[in-house]
Amino acid sequence: MGERPARVVSYDKLHEIIQFRTLELLELIQEELERSGHIRQLGAGLILVGGGALQGGLVQLAEQTLGLPVRLGRCTGLENMGENLAGPEYATLVGLAAYGNRRRLLRDAQETGLIAKMWRALRGKSGAA
């Protein structure tokens, strides 16, 4: 990083660093959930998504740290897309695409509905009913 020389780190040391940072992150999540008062509303637990959710042992560590049921999220409704996009690492991408598609469908329905046509006619725009 920057001007520092590169150095070799053993897998054991790297594992230790990642484990401590992961535990620290889970503790921060727990503190924020407790501070917000929402932790009592999570009886069904948490769903972990994102590429980091695939870290080995994360689900168990999160359950121990948070005292809640935890599972990996999977994208559903993608049968035509194959299994590649079903994993938790694609949850944000798939969720945003699905959200954008719903918004587009809603907008299209509003623009072609009877009320939209009447409104455009009243404003003097083309597409009058």
C-alpha cells in the first residue's frame, strides 16, 4: 500500500486478521441493532448477502455473536438465468435489477392507463383518449 514495500503473510496470520475483523464487524452490527431497538423485531433472524457472506464459518460466528438465527441469502425466481446468479454474492445486483424492472413496469402502466391518457389530453399533449 502506498510506498510501503510488499511483505509475505502466512495464511494462518491472514486467517487471524480476517477473523478478528469479522468479529469486530459483527459486534458493531449488534451494537447498532441494539441501539436502534430493531433487534427485538428480528425473531426470524438475519440473512447474510454479498460475497463476504461466503466466508467459511461466518453464519455460525454471526449466530454466536448476535444470538439470532442467521442464514445465507439466495436469489430466487431466476430459473431462466441458471444457478450462477442465485448465490449471495449477486443478491444486490439481482435485487437492484428486479427493483428497476418493477419501477419500469409501474411507470409504463401509469403512462398507458386511462387516467394518464386523460391527463395528457387535458394538458394538450398527444396520446389523447
